Amino acid sequence: MKTVSTYLRKNDRVMVMAGKDRGKVGKIKAILPGKYRAIVEGAQIVKRHTKPGPRSGGGIIEKEASIHISNLMLICPKCTDPVRISKKKLDDGSKVRLCKKCGEIIPVEKK
């Protein structure tokens, strides 16, 4: 399976732009690169019916399902709007993401 390059990273704040959860804002919990999908905190909630097991009691569990990356937009920390992103290579050779509205560098959060 080939790896997929995307401008979204784990812990980025994004807004859902399409689907039943349009307009919701949340953090990315995980990226599924082979499928072009991401799991966003508080969006795309589905119910799973699970059997009781040795560790869990079973029942109906609500959890986040994945959303296609094309339905998400990154929120700029400076202008607090969903924005388009450009990429730029700095003089020291590192690559950064830039906000197309304000031109500010969008840092990658480690937390």
C-alpha cells in the first residue's frame, strides 16, 4: 500500500465542510493515509453494537467514524477561519504550511 501525502496532521483543528456534521469543529485524532480519511473528535458519531467480551460489557457504543479528507478544512490559528493551505520550503530546507488568507505559518502541534 502506498503512502499518501496530505496537508492535514494529527491534532490539527478542522471544520467539517460536507455531510451530516457540516459546520462542526474538532481536532483530528488519527489520520488513515491509505484511505484518504481522518477521524475527527466529536464528528461522524456512529453506533456500534458489540458483544460482551472478557474486557468489555458489550452493548451499544457510540464512537467517531472516519471522514474523507476532502470534506475537511484546516482552521488557521491566527485568523480562526477555515482556510486553504499552501506549502513552502524555507531557506534551511524545512517545509512549512502557509495560510492562504493571512500568509501566516501554521505550526504542527505535537500534543
